[in-house]
Amino acid sequence: MNGRHPPKSDENPIVREDLRTGLTAEAIKNDILENLVYVQARIPKIATRNDWYMALAYTVRDRLLERWGMAIESLQQSSRAVCYLSAEFLPGPHLGNAILNLGMYEQTKEATARLGLDLDALISHEGEPGLGNGELGRLAACFLDSLATLEIPTIGYGIRYEFGIFDQEIHDGWQREVTDKWLAFGNPWEIVRPEIAYYVPLGGYTETYYDRLGRFRVRWVPERVVKGIAHDTPIPGYHVENVALLRLWKSEACESFDFQAFNEGDYYGAVEDKVASETISKVLYPNDEPIPGKELRLSQQFFFVSCSLQDMIRVHRLGGGVPATFDRRYAVQLNDTHPAIAVAELMRLLVDKQRIDWERAWEITRNTFSYTNHTLLPEALEKWPLPLFRKVLPRHLEIIFEINRRFLEDVRLTYPGDSERLRRLSLIEEADDRYVRMANLAAVGSHAINGVAALHTDLLKETVMRDFYELYPERFLNVTNGVSPRRWMLLCNPGMSGLITDAVGENWVCNSQDSIAGLESFADDGAFREAWRKVKQGNKMELARHISERTGIVVNPESLFDIQVKRIHEYKRQHLNALHIISLYIRLKRTPSLDVPPRTVIFGGKAAPGYARAKLIIKFINSIADVVNIDPDVADRLKVVFFPDFNVKNGQLIYPAADLSEQISTAGKEASGTGNMKFSLNGALTIGTLDGANVEIREAVGPENFLVFGLTAREVTDLKMRGYRPWESYEQNEELREIIDLVRSGFFSRGDRDLFEPLVNELLSRDEYCLLADYPSYLEAQEKAGKAYLVQGQWLRMSILNVARMGGFSSDRSIREYLDHIWKVDSLKASGSRGNGRP
Ligand SMILES: *Cc1c(COP(=O)(O)O)cnc(C)c1O
């Protein structure tokens, strides 16, 4: 090609710029206007910001849809695709991310400017689909981002909840839950596919019969049938043509179904059934609340799993596949046990519907599924009361009994006479009441089982999954979680991203581990440090502005921003952080000359609506804030903020503004954490326990750049074995005693001595999460953090080194591990099944 670029039209028969979906500022501007008039039905003169937002969103979506067609085609042509089954997806606002990934930010900024609009204001106008509680759903979203970017044919399957996670308001220091209205103004990102719909049976009974060939068969006669309708959202990869497909199911009543066949002419009964049908995808269940007994929740799980598997079979058929090769076509990941019923459902579809014999069907099933465990908390392991399970899924219970019978037969051969082990491994818990154990079902029906951080996987093998590990050691592996460097750096921290790109080039966005390490050599560069400081300072000022808007609290952006944002839970120990605040407050009052930096302690997070103690922790934090924030003695030195409604959008503002990241869960309780990664990636230092992925983060960034404290997981276990007596800590530690006595005196509750008694009582009598045991070492680490912050140059150095060494925590790395060790799926790039991005 003798060094000259060929004219564009030679390379691409169709020139992008000529299309409606062109990427020039002018083409974008024209499309915005067109969408405003013809989709949003508004003229510019009276258009509101929401109208403009919608018009812009449709404009970006048009460009996604162009890639969409290709993605669908490659899905059908690819030899193997990843299906990620998850009851939760927490993608965050789409607009900014899509503009970034499509590489059209500059042109869009220009286009909106020509229309007299502010692009950034339109981007921040967008709310978010809160279709998840926290970590688990957020992980699923980061994984889709990485799968799309790595050009893997991917479908994420889940539920289109009409009401996602509640919005949190704070009134008089208490959490108030407000219904999430994410669909109120329509959702420009989804495409409804009424033609992609499946029937999902529920309830009823089973009967046996002999088919025409004289074979024994079982037929499920359901009590009712609901219809699941596909709602599709394209998830763009970064600077590639590929998009992943997020397919969420909405439940509806099925008009066409003959209710009379099983309703015996009971018209009103049938109408009631219809109402019940639509309820299934109505609302997301909050976690940290007891679930057993919630029939709707089980129906939800089965509903989305059944639709998804039926959809996979249909797509497989379209590509000419037969059910017997299902496992070669799909790698299906179960994100926790919520979709574990898929094991029994695929067996039902293969055996009852496709008439494949049991042994072969079981082989297909096991080859298809793999299971990610997300928790070690015994109370969070899903199990369903047998009568309830039978009522909702009578056929599946039979199938599970049969899986269990065959499974236990094998176990008996491996461990003759070990009835205790048999009892523990059984898919059915036989206590006073009987339960179906979903983790056991997932483990038996999967060829791979993974934990989400090295420590978590080790503990999994030693504790909750020990018997399975001994039985199937080859199935277990670890895949440490990761976060998308697109959303959690490039999008949310443009200033720091710019510095990194200037320093090491732009490869770090997709190939973090190797590229971003180049930043290390800048850690001692004075000018670079200064630029780094300025960026962090700017991020802190931006957060300070929002804090003042949202809470009225004015904070000093020069102070140390000490941040803990995550779900509120006793094991995450927000109240340990609160105890430190009280100690700092008392010390500052007593010793005004204390040589510590000014500190702003910021909290954020939702408590499950039924988790009273977590809600009391929110009140506790706000009550401390009420006292501290108006005390002139500590005016410029200590502030406490509870930032309401922590979600992805607020997270994008908060993580980049942190100096200190609080990752202080009781060791052995947090499976991985991903908040810890987002903070560190954005240049915060971590104060943390050796829990979850903290362990690996500390190894990666170097122990000298990480503030560790507290008991290890083993020490916690040992302490409990020996008999932990928390009141001894109280009696032995004078400062701790003073703090707790102050709380009990009603000092933070306007004289009310009873308000926080449930919290204090738990700490003194049981202290399940070992706050008092860890208190002295936590305080020591906090002192160390304060001292370190006073030496700004050193602090900046540690901050830069944190970022430079966090490349391994990209979700791209996690996904590559799943691909190599579990899914065995090739990238579209590698398989060469498609040209390189030609339209
Ligand atoms: C990252 C994230 C989480 C998980 O935070 P952890 O600190 O790992 O518990 C929860 N919620 C949102 C909105 C997040 O972005």
C-alpha cells in the first residue's frame, strides 16, 4: 500500500459519515433533532432537559443498534457463547458509558454545543436501573462490559424488575425507603421484543403416562402459566464493534393460553391468575433479609431461568443445532444460587420435552453449567422449604429427588458407611423441616465451582463446601473479582485517566496489567505528583459540592477524605468506623494541639428494609454527625457525612474523591469486595482487614502502601473457639470504655439512653463481628493513616503506586480466567468468524 492510506470509501463500501448513524458532530446533531421531533415528539422550543436527554439517548442508541445487528449475527454464527445468568444486574447510567465506549465524546460534545446544550448536564440527568442490591449485580455489569470489550459472544440473562432497589432518603437520621421509579419516563435503552416470548408453567401437579412408543413419561400439569417477554439492552464494548446483549424478562399474563383447561370455567380465578402473573417481575428483593417462605421469590428465579434456557434452545436451533449439542454451544454461568434451579430446568427440558435419556441429559447439563459462590455467611445460603417448593415446582422436585438419588448412590460407593457425610451432601436437608439446598444443587450440576477471591475460595473449600471439595476437588477454582477500568476510571475519573494516558499511553484501558505498571516510574516525579494532587483535589471539590447540595454540610476539601460506601451490614462494621470517629472527637476536644490532619469521614449505603440493626447503624452515624458537625471546638478538623442513596451514579462521584478507603469487614466474612478495588484504582489508600480481595490488593500494591489491621480469619475462628468475651476488651481498654459509656449516656441521642442500646448490648454481650477485639489495632492503623497523610509527598507516592499496581483487578483479567479455565469460549477476533469491524 506504499505507505499511503487508501481513501476511506475504498476500505468501507459504505461511508459511515453518510449514514444516519454517522459519527461526525453534524450527523449527531441532526439525529438528535430528528429523535427529538419524531421519537420524543417535541419541538426544540419547548423541549425540557429530559426531552433533550431522551433525544440524545436515542441518538446514541441508534449507533449501538448498528453494531447490534452484527452482534446478533455473530452470536448465531459463533461456535460457543457465554450466557451469564444473574438475578441482578447493576449497570449504572448508560449514556456516558456508551458515548465513551463508542469513542464519540468529543463529537457529541460539539453536537450538543451547537444545539446550545451542555453534554455533561445531559449525562448527569440520567438515573440508573437499580436492578441489583450491590456487589453481585455490579459484578455482573462489569463482566458484561469486559465480555463485550473482549469481543466474546455474550448474553446476560436476568429479570426486568419494574421496581428496582429502593431509593434511600434520610429523615431525622433514619433511612426512609422510596419506591424506585426508573421506568417513569420510559427507558430509551431497551428494545421490547414481544415476538421473543416464552411460556413458563407454575404450580399444579404431575402425572405419568406411556407415550406412543410405550416409554414411561411424566407430564407436568401446571396450575397456571405466565409469559416472559424479552427486553433487550445493548452493552457496548470499548472501542470495538461488538456489543453484548443484556436480555431481561418481564412477566405478563398469557392471553392465548387456555385457562379453562385447568380452571374449570372459573373466569375470575383466571383473572386473578393474570394479576399474579404480572407480579412476578414486579420488584427486586432486598438481600440481608430472610427469604425462605417467599413463594414469589422462588417463582421469580424459576421464571427467568426457564425463559433464558428456552431462549438458548431456540437460538441454538436457529443456528441449526440440536438439543443434544447444547453444551457445546453454551457456557452458562450461575451467578450465585439464585439461578441454580436451571440445573433441574434444563434436565426437565431435555428429558421431558426433548426426550433425551437421563444419563445423556445429565452429561449435557453438567457440561453446560458452572457456579460462582458469593457468600460464606451460613444464613445467606439459599434453601427452600420442601412443601413450598413442591407447590410451585412439583416436577422439579421430582427431578431433584432423582438427581439426589443417583448422586447419593455414588457418594455411598465413595464413602461406604459414612451416613453423616451423606446427610451433609444431600440436596435435601432433613431436619425437623425439610428443605431443598440450592448450593448443593448448583454444585452437583456444575463442572466448575469458583469463589471470588483467593481467601474466599480457600475458606469455601474448608467450610461451607468442604464435603463437595473432598468429593470433586477438580471442580474447584478461584477467580478473583475485578472491576471495569472503563466505568471505574476512564468514565468516573477523567482527570486521573488523562494523567495515566499521558504517562503510559492509552493501552491501560483495555490491557491494564502490563500498561498501567509503567506509572510506577512516575511515583517519585515531583511534577507528576503535583499534577496528581491537583486532580485528586478537583475530585474532592466536586464531591464536596454535591455533599453540600445533598446534605447541607460544608466540608473542607483539603481535609483527609476517609470514605466507607457499601451496603450497611454488621459484618462490614460501619459502626467500628463510627467508634473511631468518637475516639477522634474526644481526643480533639481534650487535646486541641493534637497533630492530626483535618478529616472528613463519609459514609454511604443502603440497609435492607427489614434489617433493623443496620438501620440503627445509619441513625447512629447521623447522630454522631449531628453532634460533631456543629461543635466549634472541632470545626475545621472533623466532619461526618452520611451521603444518601449510594448507587452506581453516586459511586462514580465518590470513589475518585477518596484519600482513604475503609475495607474493615470481620476477616472471613466478605467474599471479595469490589468497592475496595474501585477505591484503590482511583488512588485511595486502603485501611483494611485481611479479608476478601483485600489480601490480594495488599500483596499487589505492597504492604507498605496499605494499612492493615485486625484479626485474621483464622484468628477470628480461634478466638470464638476459645470463647470470646467482648466485655473484657471493654473493661481493659480505657478509651473504649469511655466511648461506649458516652454512647450509653445518651450523649449522641439527646439524652435518650435506650436508642442505641441494641447496638451497644450486642457489642458487649456477644459481638458476633469482633469489633471490640479489633478496636485497638484499628485505632493504631487510623493513627498511622493520619500521620502518613501529613507527609503529602509520601502520601502521593503511595497513591500513585496503588494505581500503578492495580492493573490485575480489571474485570478483563477475571473474564480471561473464566474463558481459559471454565468457559472455553473464543473471542470473535481470534476465531476470525467476522471481518474486522466493517459495516
Ligand atoms: C461497587 C459497588 C458495591 C460493592 O461495594 P463493596 O464495598 O465491595 O461492598 C455496592 N454497591 C454499588 C453501587 C457499587 O458500585
